[in-house]
Amino acid sequence: MTLYRFRNCKLLRNHALIIDDLWIRNGKIADPEKIFFDEKILADIEYDCQGILIAPGYIDLQINGAFGHDFSSPDTASEAILIDVARKLASHGVTAFLPTIVSSNADAYKTILPKYKRRAGSAKDGAAILGMHLEGPFIDKEKHGAHRTECLLKAPHGTEDLLACYGSFDNVSIVTLAPEIPNMIEKVIPELVDRYGLVVSIGHSVASLDEGERAVCSGVRFITHLFNAMLGFHHRHPNLLGLLTSHRVPATTVIHYGLIADGIHTHSATIRLAHRVHPQGLVLVTDALDALGLPEGIHRLGPQEIAVKNKRATIAGTETLCGSIASMTECVQNMRQALLDGETNKCNVKNLSENDKDKFIVDSIEAATLHPASVLRIEKQKGTLSYGADADFIFLDDKLNVLSTFIAGEQAWTITDEWSIDNIRINPNKNFMSRSPKVYLTRRETFSASHRLHSTLLSDNDNIQIFNKCNNPNGHGHNYVLEVTVIGHIDDNTGMVMNISDLKELIQIYVLTILDHKHLDLDVEYFRTKNIVSTTENLSVFIWEQLCSRIQKQYNNHVQLYEIKLYETEKNIVTYRGE
């Protein structure tokens, strides 16, 4: 089996952007430590990624159609249209998706569902199909949105009514229903979850918070397109939006929610609000129609005509929104921009560290990768670059434009020939730095600083009890010992990982001049303005943020900050590796 190595790149791994190589074998992400130490082999083929970001491929849990194909049309439903969409979605970074069927009649379901089957992704046939998302028809008429009211149903006989409508749950992954419909909470939801292994989502609903909480206790784990087709938030009646902060939801239960970040369905301030309240549950969905990838005009959603104008899709002749025409790439970019826009000062000048900016990139991408995979309980297989996961990944530039898409380890799409695997492949005869040993280099420095351990989030009594004498109002001091470790390959020309004088200078300028003989809480802006407790733990994070991007930039990503080790005393030591 051929072993591939993608080098000179950043990876999104373990909720952070790191400088590392990506190893691929047999369609899976390989562990380089086992390759180095157990197998003792080199890569068969290496690629120079020119400093770009490699992220997991996007996963879309709600897409109604694309490129002229409407998944809810029984007249055109076929495996062929799924494959056509799957191939073209690769151009938007999507490596897996759930074809979504809107509320239809029983005959339509029984025609469509047998033709839409799960299938693995490949470079030849495009994104993986992870099952279907059935959105309706067991939803509330008051919040039907673009769904036809004549198709909507109740469930007086419980799950039997759903089976009578759909015909089967084969190849179904998610069902969206309204929990306030009789029998849903008591009978239908637990049976769909326990007997059929489905993910139950609530949406198109007028449910109260209490009904939503009882639905979660019955097995619901997802909310369909939050804010849309549900009752709005009220300070006395938070309704389904209150699930994001509900104390009745078990601490071990993560409620995920879909968000359409197309610039139409959800305002940027609303994106920021949801992210700040419950970031780990945010899942970007496109809710795209067949008009995705096509010019504006008249299109279809089932039997209904849809008018698309100025990036807005409505039922023809009305102002009722009915899905989007945004790609997942646009949704990720919109979310990142919304988060950035929320962090401006009064002069509209960005006040963010590189670490904060990276966090917004990570959060936006994980909302389209790790989080949707978690909804489907496949987070170890997809939506991640962890070892052993499927090798579905994308190349991104600094604006999060997709440059290339790989499915099962093979290139499925590229924006230009510049990024084709043939053009980024490293000549095996070339004297490239990847062939030299990887070495850790450490520089030790000392500095003295004073501080007071005091949290503004705690009462004075709590501060005294927790921090004891370290809470002395007049402060106290330490003679810190700092060890900065970098990692990189030995340069064939210089015989060094990096010039130790460069590392010394970076530490002097960006750490020692700021911290040495200073009062951390009074003199250092990082602690003074952000009200961060000046523990050795937080101090090590500050030092990391000061050095990480500067080392990478100075050495063109060939050298990476590996570790900050900070000695408060001989016995008290903190180690931080950017995690």
C-alpha cells in the first residue's frame, strides 16, 4: 500500500491549527510515530503543500438539492442524480452529505427513498452519502415554512404512522418532526432512537421550552435550522431556543443545532449570539436548493416553483423563504466573518491576537466537519484528521477558499492545475528538507515578575480560600525559569533547525521585555485588560501566543513552536503545547 506524505502545511487537529505533516495510506490517516518507530520506513510519495491549511472535508446534514437536481422530486429521483451532485459538491469542499426530502405524500416517499442509498465517497463518484434526512411531514402547520400544508400529518398510532408514510427507515439517518404533535415525545421519539437507531431532530415547531426539554429526555439530539420555522425567543418564554442553556438537559448530553449562515436566513449578530451561548453544538447546514450552482431564476422544490433573486430563494409570488443557494464554503466563510466582526473596538479596528483569529477559523470549520459528524456519531471516522479516520480532507487558503478536495485519500477536485497532485509532488531526487532528521531545540531564559492571584469572578472570601497567601493585596514575586522548545528538520545547508540567536532575540523582544521586572496584573496588558488571573498556567499560554506565529512566519513554517515550560519554583512547573 502506497504511503503518502503531505508536508509544509498547517493542519486542523485537536481543535487547533498546528504545523505538521499529514500521512495517508489506504484511504485512512496514518500515525507517523508508528511509521517511524515500528515500520521504520519513509513515504513513497511526498507533496509540498506550500503552507496552506489542510482541514477535514465538509459534511452537510441538510441539502435539498443542487446543480439543477431536486431531491424531493419523485419524477427525477435516481442514483444518477445523487452521483452527479456528489461529484460537483467536491468543488465546495463537501466530502459527505445527507440528501434531504421535504414534506411529501406517501407515494412520493415510497418512490424516492428506495433510490437514495448510503454509499461510500470516492474521487471518481464524489462525496459520501451518509443516509437521508427526512424533514417532515410530521411538523406543525403554523411553522410549515415552504412545506406544503396538504402533506402534513399527525401520528395517532405512533411510529406505525411514520412507517406507513415513509415505507421504511432503511438508509434514513435523521428525521425532523415537531415534538408538540401528540405521541411524539411519549412514543415516537424513543422508538426511532432506540429501535431504529435514528437521529431525531425537532423543527418546524411551536413547541415550548418544556416540550423541547421533554423531547430531549426522550432522545432528541438535534434542532433543525435554529431560529427558522420555530417560535422566537421571549424573555419569559424562551421556547426551543432555550434548549441551548437548559439546566434540565443532562450535563453529558450535547444538543446540536443547525444554522443556515447564508447571509439571508440568519443575521451575523445571531450567529455570534448562538456561538457564544453554545459553540460546541453549532452545525452549519446549507439547506441548499436545486438552484445551488445555477443562475438566478425560477427553480423547483418538489412541486412548488421557487424564485431566486439577489441570493434569496422564496416560494414564487411570496416572500416566504424556502432554503438557500449558498454553498458550504460560503457558510463557513460567513461564520468566520461574523465572529471576526463581533470583535472590533469602537474605532472598528481589529483587536485580535493571532491565536484568537485562529480560534474563529477552527470554530467555523469544525461547525462544518467535526460537529455534524458528532450528530451522526461518526466523529472518529469523519470530520477529523485524527489517526485512523477516513482521509477526506480539503486544501484551504487564508480566506478559506477551497483549493482542492480529497476523498478517501485521492484528489477528487482542484481549483486549478497548480494544485493538482502531479504539480505539488516532490521530486524524490530533490534535496528536500523533509529527508533530514527532525530535532527539538530548547532555549532557557530567566525573568523576575510580581503578581497577585485574584479572580474578579470570585468573591473576596473565595479568593482568600482558594489562593491563600498568594491573594495578598500587595502581591508577591517569582524568579521564573522559561524553556522554549521548537521542532523542525535540520537544514542541510546550515546543519541547524534554526539559529539559536534568532530564538533568543524573539524571546527577548516578545517575552522578556514585556514580563521582566514587571507586575503582571498592572503592567502587562494581556492580564490587565482581559481580567485573566496571572497564574503560571495562563502566563505560559500568553508566552505561547507571543511566540508561536512569529517563529512560524520567520522560518516559513519549517520550524514550529513545540513547547513552553515555565518554572515558577523548583517544584511548581507548567508545560503548554498549544492545545
